[in-house]
Amino acid sequence: MRAKRRDANEVEIVRALRKMGMTVLLSDAVDLIIGYHGVNYLIEIKDKTTLKKDGKFKYGSLRPSQKKLLAEWRGQYHVVSSLDQILEIIKCAI
């Protein structure tokens, strides 16, 4: 079994989230599972090279398993490229 390749910006984001008191679990299904104030957030991190000019991610940059999860998951699942986007999702004022 091969280790999952992590996006370059992931380490910095995880470190910052943990400093803010959030629980962060690295996952193979999605990049991060974040726990904060009793709520869980599924987060897929893409680096900025996978973004379109409007700042949204390129659907084609997702692996087939990620596309399937995005289409079928009935809970929160977000694709982001920055810490600020995660904080906006969590609505955390830092």
C-alpha cells in the first residue's frame, strides 16, 4: 500500500488549526477531519495550482474517489486551498 500524497500547503494549515484548539485528523478518504465545538468538518485541501481563475477548484483535479465522495456525501464536505477558507467555513473569528 502506498502512502497518500499530501498537498504542499497541508502541513502549515494543520499546524495553524491545532494551535487554534481544533482537533485535526489526517485521513485517506479526505485530507482532514476537523472537530471544533462539537461539529465535524470534512476538508479536502488542494494547492493553488489546482484552482481556476475565479478561485474555485478544478473538478478535474479531484481523484475519482474524491469525486464520488463529493457527489454522494450528504454531510459537510468542502474543497479548499487555504486556512482562511477553512475558517470561513467554521465561522471562526481569529
